[in-house]
Amino acid sequence: MGNKKYLFLFIMSVLFFGTGLFLMPLSARADEPLVIVIDPGHGGENLGAQYEGYVEKEMTMRVARAMQEELCKYEGVEVYLTHDTDEDMSLKERAAFAGDIGADFLFCLHFNSSENHNYFGAEVWVPGRGSYYAKGYSFAQIQMQALESLGLYSRGIKTRLNDRDEDYYGILRHCTEEGVPSALIEHCHLDHEKDEKFYRQGTGQLEELGRLDATAAAKYFQLKSEILGVDYSNFPVPETAVPQGLVRPDKTGPQLCSIEVSAVNEDTGEITVHMEAEDPDSYILYYNYSLDGGNYYFMPEEWPRPEAWDRSAREIEFTIKIPFGQEVSLCAGACNGFDVWAQSNTILVGPIPDPVKLQEELLQAQENALRKAQEQYEEIHHEEPAAVTDEEARRSMAVFWGILAGIALLMVSITWIMVKMLFLLRKGSRKR
């Protein structure tokens, strides 16, 4: 009996201390602060995007400082900048800094521009493999939702690879090498008028972007702040499955891109275009159109995505104005989420007769007919005899009324011909 008692006490002791030893790392880990690194894009001689006096490296630093200040108001978090001064720092050095301090995440902040100054909106780039993709993508969904709530157009969450199947963006590639999850945030385009309102109204807007970034990070890590009076402990962080291989970008264009003219307003010269576009591997991001068969395209416009940023509508209708009296070669383009375009079929439209010009031509024809009839009358009566008998007077009056009747008949005929021409032109335009 005594041996059983000692055996029972021994087993309970092992269980108690063993459980305590097992739980200790979890408790210690819970007490360790979360380490976040913020990387202001560019710096030193690397200015980044420049447009109309705005310099990216100056803007990213303002956003980064505001993000750091906001995140420091949350409990249990340490926040660092890769650099706090205007200095040259390689991407590898930035990632190494995050790795050396054991960062849990690095957020790289940027602003965008496009070669032809025709793109607009915000996007987030994430690593292309393993848990680094999953963590980056989960955060990016929260970040993109915040940017959209501000009014920015979502260009999506994407990966990009180089010709060695590595992450194209060096900061993402080197962070993965250091074992640090990361994401690269492109807040908006500096060179497009649709995005100007998000950064051109003073430094307060840049600080607002920094606070927005901080809130997205706080939600992702489920932080809380007594200072701010917020608690994201139960925030539903999106789950992203860890991919088995590389997550490759979509390099093919939309499979469907077609147009048809659904209506013509001949009074205004406006036509309504019905367009269909679809990309099974991505989504449709922009559309544009050309009036000369694709030599020159007008600026891209938003394609509707009513359900979610990565699910686009199949069709759209838009109205454009074409020049009167000219035949145009109408075609359209559809762009997917990875900036790959497809061109539609081409439709010949017009010429649509200018109603103002037709009215002017009708009035001019009537004036010409009246002038010609008057000239003919004057030719007949330019010499009157000295004495006119009653018979000659009656003949003269008959001629006079005959000429007037002829003039009236001629004007009616011309008017009827012009109306018929206008009707035939419009009828032909509708058939086209």
C-alpha cells in the first residue's frame, strides 16, 4: 500500500512539473513583445517616383513615421524603422536589419507611377512561396480593404517573379532569406489625376495613410490599445492556405474581349457600347477604347468589380461621342490584374450626319433656288414696252403668276429632296 502511495505521488509530480515545463515556453513567448519593422521606400540618392514636385522618398518617410507613432500606442509591440534619416541603404541591408532584431513582420511603404502615366489605384505585393505568401496575403487583404474604404481603387494583391523564379522585389526576396514575413504596399499613383486627391492636400493626408497602415497591422496581429480605446483581439484575420509551390503571376491576357454598338444617338453623335471581358486566371482591372482601330487609345477607366476586388463583372456599357461626318474604327481593350491587355474586335461606325450642318445646307439650297428664280424673272421683264395693251397686260400677269408658281414648286421639291436625303442617311447609319 505504501509503495502504491509513493508511486502515485511520483507520477503526479512528473505530470505537474512536466506540464509546467511544457507550458513555460508558451508563457514566455506570450510575454515577448511583437517586433514590427517599417521600411520607408527609397532614400538618399534613390529618389523613387517623382511627379510635379512630389518625391517618393520624402513621402514614404512621412507615412512611415506616422505609422510607427500610431503602432507604438498599442500594447506589447516594438516598432522600428529601417532608417530614420535620408540615407542610402540597400534592400539587403534593410532585410538584414529586420532579421537581426528578430522582426515578426516587415512592412515596406511605397508610392507608384506608370510609364505612360495611365494607371491608377493601390496594390500590395507579397512573397511568392510558402508561409511567407500566406502571411503576406492575409495581411494584404486587411490592408487592401482599408485602402478601398478610403476611396482608392484596388489594383489587387499580387506576386511577381524574376527570370530565376525568385521574388522580383528585392525587399521581399531578402526578407524571405532572413526568415521575416513581409509585404510591399503601393499606396497610390503619383502621376494620375484619379489618385491626386489622396496625397495632394497636405502632409496630413500622408500621416492619415500611415495611421491606416498601422491599424491594418494592428488588426492582423490582433493588438489592443488603451490609449486609442480599441481592441482587435478578436478581429477575424483572413486565413490563407500555404501553397505547395510558387504562386505565379498571370502572364496571359483576358480570354474574352468583345464589343458591339447597342445604340446610336444621331442628334448628339453619342454611341452606346456593350463590352464583354473575362479572364479566368485573374480579373478585369481596366478598359479603354480607340476610334482609329487601335493606334491611339483613350485613358483607361475602372472596370466594375461589384462583389470583391478579385472578381470582376463580365460586361459593361459605356457611352462615347464620335465626330459628326466621319467614319471611325471602334475597338476596345481589357486589362487584367497583372496589367496584361487584350484587344476587342473592330467595328466601323458612321458617318453620322451633322444635323446642324444639314439644316444649314437646306437653308442655303432654298436661298439659291429663290435667287435663281428671281434672276430668271428679271431676265424676262428687264425691258417693258412703252405702251401695254390690255391683252399684253393679261399675258404679263399670267407669266408673273406662272413664275411665282414655278418658284414655289421648286422650293417644295428641294425641301422634299433634302428631307428624303436626311432620312436615307439616318436609315443607312442605323443599318451600319
